[in-house]
Amino acid sequence: MSEESYSLSGRVFHRLREDILSGRYHANEELREKTIGDELGVSRTPVREALRQLELEGLVKIIPNKGAIVEGISVADIKDIYAIRAHLEGLCAGWAATRITEQQLAALEENVFLVEFHEAKGNYAQMLELDNRFHDLLYEASGSRMLSQELVNLHHYVERVRKITLSMPERVIKSNNEHRQIVEALKQHDEDRAEKLANRHIRNAMANMDKYGWENLLK
């Protein structure tokens, strides 16, 4: 394939992945190459390549002589992702405690303050954006490109679920309080405490989903 074809397939891949993860396409739904190509204004070749890449990620299953079928994300997948995130975010915070810069620490403190500001005004959409930003800043502060990329990918896979659970004001407030505790541990460069708090933060998110009902998250 030419460089242009690779570029096109990459754009198609990211668009389809976003549509699957957001719930636009549902499990067992067929993805037709021509329909997608017409919608996105590309030929069938980059669509076919994008579908093969999605199959490698487990989001699509290609059935010979039939086409591509959406596999999507299951409740079991989400539980697995959160269990993995709990360990990796703990590792991330522990590393950040010894590697974080003053600028990064200031950005995290400002993030916590801004969530409190928007909480007082009831701006929960802004609070969700800031929650995402907190984790991005924490990943960056770990000083590990590989760990950061892995966490970003996992974060993206559960974005749809997080939007639902963080639409609950009570959880947003508790989440920000947990963020504040993590920042305090980072300020003290307490590696063990930062790791434990970040791990607990993700497990608390899982407990919140237990109360909400896992099956309701993918409706």
C-alpha cells in the first residue's frame, strides 16, 4: 500500500474505533465496506485495512464470505480493563512521586482547584473534562512513555462508561477528593502512598459501577 493509503486507513480506523467505543455501532452489527467507504468518502481498500486492524484489537470479527461483525466491549472487558488500570495507575503514581516536576505538580493542584470551582457552579461537563485531564497529567508525570501510552489506550476504551458514571455529581466530588489525596502524596514524594491511593481510586470507581449496575453501562 502507498503512504497515502496507510494514512487513509489510519483515519478510517480511528473513526470506526471511536464509533464502536461510543456505542454508535452495536455488538453483532455488520460493518459493510462500501457503506463505510461512501460515508467517509474513501475507497474500500483503506476501510478493509482499518477493519483488519480493528480485528487485531478485538473490536471486530471478520467472517470469511460474510464480512466484519462488531464485537465491541463487554461488561467482562470493562471489569478487566479497570482491574488492569488499578495496578497500572498505582504504578504510574508511584513513579510520578519520584519523577514529577514542580510544573507538573502545580498543574495537578490547579486541576483539583478547578474541579472544586466548577462543582460550586454545577458545571459537571467541565468537571468531566478536568477529570480526564488529571489522569493525562498524572500519566505524563510518571516519566514513562510506554506506561503513559498504555494507560491512555485503556482510558480511551472505557470513555463511554466513564461519561456515564461521572455524570453522577456524588461520584465526581468523591473522585476529586481522591485526586487531592494523590496530589498530596506526590507533593511529599511518598511513592508507596501515591501508589496505594491511585490504586484505590480506580477500585473505588469500580465499586461505584457495582452500585450503578454494570449491565446498565452499555445500554
